Amino acid sequence: MRPVYPPSHIRPRRPLLAALGLVCLVLAGQAAAAAGPAGAWTLDDLLSVLRQGNPQLQQAHQAYLAARLSIPQAESLPSPQFSLLEQANTGGPFDFKRSSGFYAYYNFTQPLLWPGKRSLAGEIAAAQAEVVGRQYDSLELQLVSQLKLAYYQLMALQDQLHFMEQDLQRLEQIKAIAKVRYANNAAAYVEFLNAQVAVGSLQNDRYALDKQILSEREQLNTLLGRPSQTPLQLQDQDDSPRLPEQPLPQLIELAQKTNPAIAGGEFQVVAADRGVALAHKSFWPDFQVSAGSYADPAVVQLQTMRMYSLGISFNLPSWGFRKEQAGLDQAQAQLEAAQAGQQANLQQVDLGVANAYHGLETALRQLGFTREQLLPQAQMAYRLALSGYASNGGTGFSDLLTAQSGLRNTELSLIQAQNAAVQAYVSLAAAIGKDPDAP
């Protein structure tokens, strides 16, 4: 959301104090963004700091403010002109004595545009400024989506770390059973060694997982506008992925109303349409009004005679209106290009929402299948294999390791399916331009 500045009549009247106060507020905001909330950060905390501290958003916001400031410039009258001319009949050019017959000419000129040109220029500047504003909204939507994806990816990696610790406990249990069986001459020593190798391999995988967790934290800090090595502790958020309540056609219709790219394309069409209207007015001349006076001391020796002038002049169009017609053709081509671009935006949003929706459907099916069928089967297979191996019930050591590996892969698949479903929902919200279930 773009910051709203107070009206000019309620701003501080002392510029120095106001500037000092603004600096203090900015520094306090940066300090708060760097420090963050006490304890673990929630996703809402991350989004709040992102909007305040991300330098890309700050740059886009200043670009929007700069574009808005072009509106009063376009609506203003052209700058007036004032000229002063002196002429001396005798003496040098700087002889200002009355005896030299000094003439002094004063002239004031105000250029004026043909009626309607300034208002059209203001409308074009306003529409172009809103195009920049929608680019800010698109960037904010993109960065929010990136932050959510990074957050959920980090949560998934931490879940993998939790399951890896559980799997390590299972392997330690298998190693202990293999040691006891070897002591009782019920198993070969190689089984104990294989269990030891499996434990070491899992601990080696832990190093790679820790590196991924560090990388995700660094990415989050960068998105927040903080140094990458700043400590960051996150609070887990229980988000159950789901399909939106609205069907796909309604979601596409919602996206065409809320997606910033669509809104920016509409303002681009408005600016191009106003440009065509302004090009039509280029066939009409601009003009300027001038008023002047000069004194002639030579007419009456004892009393200076002052004369006045009032005039109007026109800037005529080019020969054969070639320049104006080319400008009109250019404006019409730009309008057609803007309309075609808006149509392309609509198609891209339609396709993006549909792909994200189908991706969410697929991810939810995979999540349900893994949770309801694969995981119970893998848990049952491991329990039976462990019981059979520990009681010497005929289960071989390789079968036990296969069951253990299958359970670990299934648990990992469950985490990945959960993360894929959540990220698919985030991608759908980004394609729409808002959370589809938000009020």
C-alpha cells in the first residue's frame, strides 16, 4: 500500500523542524525494521517489514511520487516572458541620459495553448502516473509472493530436519538391535556396519539441509531489506492448503478486476486515448498575448510621452499539416498498441490463474494420496520389518533397511507435497492479485 501524505494545510510550517522530524521517523522506522518484533517472527511480521524496508519497493514508491508530480507541470500555463529593450539615439549603447534621446521598451508576453490542450495533457500525465502506480502494486505483489514462498520453503526445510531427527532415532534403534543380534551370533557383523553407515549417511545429509536452511534465511533477510546474516527466528504458521471457495471462472473474473497488470493496462489505454484527442487539437494554433509600453523623451522635451501596446500572435501549423498529421497517426498507433497490450494482459492473467488453479488441484490430490495411503502403508511396513528382525522372525536386514528408507522417503514426500500445495495457493493468489478467500 502506498503511503498517504498529509494535506499541505496541516503540514508543519517550520521546514527545518519538519525535516528533522522526518529524519527521526525514517531512522526509527529503519531501526524497527532491523530489530523486528521480539521473539519469533510471524508471517504477518515479515510482510509488514517487507513493505517498510524493501529497497525495491521504496524505489518504486519514489518513482510513483515523481510521476504524480508531473501532473501539475502538465496542467500549468506556459511560463510568461518579460523583455526590456533600450535604445539611445546619441552616445553609446549604455548612454541612459535624457539628452541622448533614450528609449526604454517594456514588454510582457503570456503564451497560451489552444483551449483543452492543458487539460488533456494533465489527464495524460495522471493516467501515466497511475501506470507507474500499478507497476508499484505489481512489484509489491511479486515481492510478497516471493517472501511467502521463501517462508513456506523454510518451514518445509525445518520440518524435514525434524523428520530427519526421528529417522536418525530409528536408525540408532536398528543399529542397537543389530549389535545385540551380532553379540548373540544371530546376525553377521556386516549388518551392524551397514546400520552404522546408514547413520553416517543421514548425518551427512543433515549438513546439506542445514546449508539450505541458512540460504533461505539469508534470502528472507534480503527481501526484508536487512543484512543477510542478521539472526532471524520464525514462528510456524498452520496453513492448511485448500481450494478456494469460488470456481475457476469466477477466479478469472476476479483476477481481471484486481490484478495490477490489468489495471495498469487500462490506464495505459486511457493515456493513449487522451493522446489521440490531444493530437487532434494540434491542428489548432497556439497563441500568445503581449502588452508593452515605452517612453519617447524626444517628442516633448519637457514631458516624457509614454505609449502602450497590446497584441496577440499565433503559432501557425506546419505547411500542409504534415507534422500534425504524423503526430495524429502516431497517437492512433500508440492507442492500438495499448489496446492490443491490454488484450494480451487479459489472456496472460487468464492463463496464469488457470495454470495456478490446476497446479493447486494436483498438489492437493498428491498430498491427500500421500497422507492417507502411502504414509500408513510405509509405517506399517516398517513396524512389521522391525518387529520381524528384532524377534528373528524371518525378516532380513536388507528388508528392514528398505522399509526404513521407504518410510523416510514417504515422510519426505509428505512434506514436499504439503509445501507444494501451500506454494501453489500462494501462486494462485499472486496470479489473481489478492487472496481469493480474503474479504
